Amino acid sequence: MASSPTPPPPAETARNGNSDDGSKGEGLLMIDLERVRKSLIRQEDSIVFSLIERAKFPSNSSLYKSSSSSQIPGFDGSLIQYIVKETEILHSKIGRYESPEEHPFFPDGLPLPLIPCPPKSPELLHGAASSININSTIWKFYLEELLPLFTKQGDGDASSYACTAVCDLNCLQALSRRIHYGKFVAEVKFRDAPEEYGPAIRAQDRDALMKLLTFEDVEEMVKKRVAKKAMIFSQEVNLIEKDADDKQQNCKIDPSLLSRLYGEWVMPLTKLVQVEYLLRRLDK
Amino acid sequence: MASSPTPPPPAETARNGNSDDGSKGEGLLMIDLERVRKSLIRQEDSIVFSLIERAKFPSNSSLYKSSSSSQIPGFDGSLIQYIVKETEILHSKIGRYESPEEHPFFPDGLPLPLIPCPPKSPELLHGAASSININSTIWKFYLEELLPLFTKQGDGDASSYACTAVCDLNCLQALSRRIHYGKFVAEVKFRDAPEEYGPAIRAQDRDALMKLLTFEDVEEMVKKRVAKKAMIFSQEVNLIEKDADDKQQNCKIDPSLLSRLYGEWVMPLTKLVQVEYLLRRLDK
């Protein structure tokens, strides 16, 4: 596959420079390292936008309570669970979860797509990828830890709950997509250096894999970049230029929150996904 | 109401400087001009963000065709109509359309909220406001005119349709909210100068009202500001500073598109909403 001449790749994929190790490579499309890198960077923008939009609303804690006056009759859970679950049912009908980049928060009992979706093979990823979904962890850290850090305490009226919940869902989906993109990152890294990852995979050595996947200088750079994005994208734009201090003071979201989000949650959870994926990467 | 001492206004409203004319003012809450202005400016950011996010996907024209292989069986319409309609049914159940700022694209037969929503009076707006919904016009210009201007021709696979449609819905809702916010703008302007608007309203003179509502220098400033926002929010952010020309070239969305969007559609349609509202403002 790697040395023989191949036809031009389809638009959504491209050959990367290194050959696949062949152990499970047949039928897998090549992934372009540059494309993965660009997607990760582009997804940072989406995450920043979604947090800025959520910050427009107060905390609206009634949305997240399992038992409150604003609970849906007959539904056993919080309003946010209801909205996310029902939205996922709708999106599943139009094929959202046929994409390897999308992961539902409530995967149980989702309907099959009502429209024809493309056949799933050849895949970009090893088949084990579909069994990895850490959305329950993402859900928990987003609602319990992140949300209180960037929303003002307070409860708007019930008619603002839907808009607030849509913003939450956009945040959750953007974070979920970015973190599970670790599957593609891991696949690219593995194909680039199968000889490096092989022994740790065969030994099922999580710590060794985590070490291989950790590049502290890169992580520091990412943390700085997302903070800069938060500052730029959440500034108050005026036709008359203000000075830099003024811009920073008027940010709709604290730039340091983004560094922390990436440092404490996004990057560690992406690496967790990568480890989970790699542990199964040589499965037959 | 205006001259006698009043208790501090609730958080979501505030007294404005001028008194209401009283003709339909009893029971109406006061609107803060500064708050309306701030909301309009903040909504520009949401519109720019939503367009940048939609621009990630190709045109995906199959989403918009009434008759295509990717149509939902048993549903008479395009995929985008299906997704928007079903999403609005869900959001209606949690009270989205109880807010005077939200307008459905498919208002017929929407279910009542399943959760208790706040009583609607006293209102910020005259009761006639609820009869004004120009979303069919917004739908048409967005899909037929705007979308082709900022998306690349092409069809992704069906699993990307749901994400594309969600981006469309975010754009449509952001535009709808901004344009229908004209109701609040008109109410503030009317309360500020009832003697100016009264004669044109009583004469039901659309042209005179449109003239009263048009401030060309302000419109030019808004067009410049939204273009600047598009440039800033859609730039490629790097830790190493690039020069201004480079930033502009790498924009994810053309800044001049935003000027055009506001000049040709958002501001004229907002004024249309204002005129429609004012024409009914003195109705008993």
C-alpha cells in the first residue's frame, strides 16, 4: 500500500509520509498529519466561541437539578439531560453518529439514521475506536467544574433555559469532538512510529504509552495559544482602537480559563483517549 | 410613573430617561436604551461566530433540496426543514418561544411548554409585538442568497449534515434574534420621542416611519464594526505575531461579507420590523 503507486486520495484524506505497519493496516485509509494538526487548531476556535456564547447567560442552575419545579413531567432527570438526550435522538436520525468524529452523551437506544449514510469502511481508524466514548467524564467536568468558573451565579427566567441549554450542548459537543479527536492523533502517531509504540501496546503498559504521548513544551504552547484566542475572540471590538490593557479588561471570558481548561482537562483527557485507543490498536 | 419616586428596577430592566407617553404604557416595563444598544452590539459577535462556524463545512446542498435521496421518509420537505422544525418542537417544550426575543421559523402547531414559564405581563413591548414574525423572509435570504456567498461548493458525506444543519440553525436564530430585536429598538425610540412618531403612526405612513428610523451615518459605522469583528474573530491566531495583511488574507470569513449582510439584509429587515411594530404601537 505504501510503496506501490496509488491513485490520488479522496478529498477528505491524504497519504502521509510514513507507511502503515501493516498489522491492521489493510483497508485503513491514510491520515494526513497536517490535516489532523489543522483540525485540532481549528477546533480551539470552536471551543472558545462556544464558551463565550455560554457566558452570555447566568449559571441557570435549575437546568441542572434532577429534581426541581422546572423538571419535565415523566422524565427522570434534569432539564439539560432531557434537552441533550432529545437532541441526540434527532441528530442520530440524520446520521450524526455515523461520523467517527461524533460521540453521543446518551448512546443507549439511539435510533438508526433515517437517511442513507455512507458505508463505514475503509476506515481511518482501527475498529476498536468505536468502543471508546468518555463523554460521561466530559459531562461531569463540564457541568460540575468548568461551568461555575465562567458563568455568573443567577437564574434567568425559564424562557432562557432553552437558549442556555443549546449553548451548553455546543460547548459539550465541541469539547467532546476535540477530546475524542485523540483517536486520530493516536493513529497518526502510531503509523509514524509503530516500532516505538508496539512494545508498550503489547505489554499493555499505560504509563509507558502516556509518557510517549506527552510533550510538555507542545502542551505549554497550546495553553498559551488558547489563552490568546480567548483574549482576541472575546474582546470588545471598537472602531477606535483601545490599548491592550483595556482589551484584556473587557474580555467576555477570562483567557486564563482557557489555559486551565486545556491544561487540566482537554489535553489530559485527549491523552486518555489516545492511550485507550493505542491499547487496542493491535487487536485482531 | 416617570416623575414619582420608584423602587430600584429589577435586574433585567431599568428606567429610561424619558417618560412613556401613557397611551399604552400602563403595565409596560421600562426599557433601558443602553441595554438595548449593548445587546445589539453583543449580538453582532454571535452572528459573526455562527457564520465562521458554518463556513467550516462545504455548501452541502443536499440538505436544502425538497426532493433528494437524503430526504426523511414520510416528511414533506428538505432535511434542513426537518431538523429546524423538530428542534423547534423540542425547544418549544422547554419554553424557548415564551421569550419575546425568540421567534420560531415553523410556528404552526408548536407544543406548549412542559415546564412552568413566567407569566408574560407586565411586558416590555406592546401586545402587538407577538404578531410580528418575518422569519420566512430571513429563511429565504439566508438559504438562497447568503449561504452561497460564504460556503465552498461541495457535498460532504451524509454524517456531516447534522453538524452543518446545527450551524445553519445557529446562524438563522442569531439573525432572527437580531432582526426581531427591532421591536425593542422601536419601543425605546417611541418612548423617547412619542411626539415625533405619533403623527406617522396615526397616518399609518410607512415611508415617514422608515425615514424617522434611518440614520445613515450610524448604519455606516455598524457596517464597519461588523467587518472589523469578522476580521478579528476569524483570523488565524498564532503565538508569533503576523502582520495585518497576513491576518486579513487568512480570514475564515470575508469581512466585506459582514458589511454586506448588515447593509443589505440585517439593518433593512430590522427597520422593517420596527415599522411593523410602530404601525401597531398605538392600537388599543
